[in-house]
Amino acid sequence: MAKIGRNDPCPCGSGKKYKRCCLAKVEQSQRQALAAAALEPDPNHLGFCDDCYDELAAASNGVLDLVDAGLLDEAEQAAHELLERFPDVHDGYARLGLVYEVRGENRQAVEYYRKVIAFARDHPGLYETARVGRYGIPDLSIFGVGRPSVISAIRN
């Protein structure tokens, strides 16, 4: 199909030049389509550029390092900061759950793991490899969280 020039007759049949008739409507429609496409998240991407994803991974792994070092108060603070900086991913909830689990505060750990599960249910395209267990709960091993005793508490 040939491109319509600005000074060509409008294809709508009005007899006017394209620029004086339908060009503005077509351009507006194209702008709206581009704006709508920009708002749609890519289900295979967390909404981050590579640098932001690397920053998320470093912050999330930093919490794990603090837990491994036994610095649970610092790990809790870092997990809260992770959640504040990246509220649209599960990492902050998972790391907070881990901190409370290591402390032996299983009720709080369960609450955060439930938030991980809710996040996975709300964003199924991000977790295509997630397995669902007998109770309809996603397998938390894909998130790297949860001991069996805590997982059983989530089911209740």
C-alpha cells in the first residue's frame, strides 16, 4: 500500500487534502496506540532495564549475605529497604520471611511468604515454571524460601 502524502487527496473521499482532513486524527490514533503499548508490561520482564535488575539482584543477595553472617537486624532493615525500592517484585517479602524464619518467628515468616504466594498468583506470567502443590500453593522453592515446618503453616 502506498503511503499517503500530506498534500494528496484524503482517502476518506471528502475531496480535501489529507493534511486538512484526516491526518490529525490518524496521528492522534497513532500516539494513543504508542502510549498504550508503553503502559503494557512485558510479562517476561520485571519492568527493569539490565542495570535495575542487577541492582535488585545485588540488594536481594545482600540480604542473604547478612542472614548468612547472622546479622538479622541488619538483614531485616535491608529487606525493608529492598521492599521499598522494588515494591513490584517478590524479593522483599521473601527476604523478610527468611529473616523471621531464621529468628524462629514462624508466624511472621508465614505472613511474608503468603505475600510471596499472592504476588506469584497476581503475576503468573513471571513464574511460568512455578509448580503448584497439593493445596494449590505455588512451590516456594522457586523463590528460595521456606522450611517444611513453615510451608505447612502456610497451608493452614
